[in-house]
Amino acid sequence: MAVHLPQPKQLRDLLADLLGRDVTLSPSTPFAPGPDTPAAVAVYVDDSLRISALIACDLAFSARAGAAIGLAPLADAEAAIADGKVTDTIAENLAEVLNIAASTFNVTGADHLRLHTVHPAGPPLDPQVRISTLTLGRREDLRVDIAGYGTGQLSVVLL
């Protein structure tokens, strides 16, 4: 079987439902986390624990989505962005969003994926994880605008 690449509409609907806000997606350039570009990365595995997909989120999306789902004020997200890392609470909230996002991979005829781990935005990424986010091919790169919280970038990468 193959891994399903979620379509933008699936992601938009999921985020809008989870965050309880209007969410607008638009195509974006590929997001490339680097040593000076904080990013949260969710690692998804199949039933054999083989890493099959990643979702990489820039610091802005990480802070804004984590704050929005927790109903935290926009100022909390902006403070995390200014600090260059998310708080533990925002990281936990974002992990919940990314855990539920696993459902977008799980369609009939595709491999079943589940969230294995989330690397929060702020601390340096493991080099192998960072390199995997740069994989070209089957991926979806999106600019995400969360009503009332602002924009960020999200990339879904199949490995």
C-alpha cells in the first residue's frame, strides 16, 4: 500500500474544526527548517514503526495554532514567536493538533499512520529529522491563515 498525501481541503477542514476558527490555505514555497529557522516537526510511522511522513510547521504556525486550540490570547503566540521558541503549553497544544492530523493520512487503501513524536519549535532539530523535511517529491507546502491569530507555514512531506 501507499501513503496518502492529504489534500489542502482535508487539512483546512481539520484545522478549522479543531481550532474553531476560519482557516485559509494557499500554496507556498517549500518550508525548509534550518539551524536559524525554528520549526516543529511531527513524525508519523506506519504499523511497522517505519517513518512514513512528516508535518513541518514554522515557528509562526506552531505558536499560532498551539495558542488558538488552547484559546490562549494572541499575545501568547506573539511572545513565543519573539522568543524564538514555543512554551511548553503551546507545544503540548500543537502536539494535540498534529496527533489529530494523523487522521488525514488514514484513508481507505492507504497505509495506516500514527503520530510517533513531535519535535517542538525552538530547540535545534535532530539533523536527520531536519534533512528529511527537505525531501522533494510527494509533499504539500501551504501558507496557513488562522482567523484572529495570523499566518504561518506548514509542509506535509511523504518519505
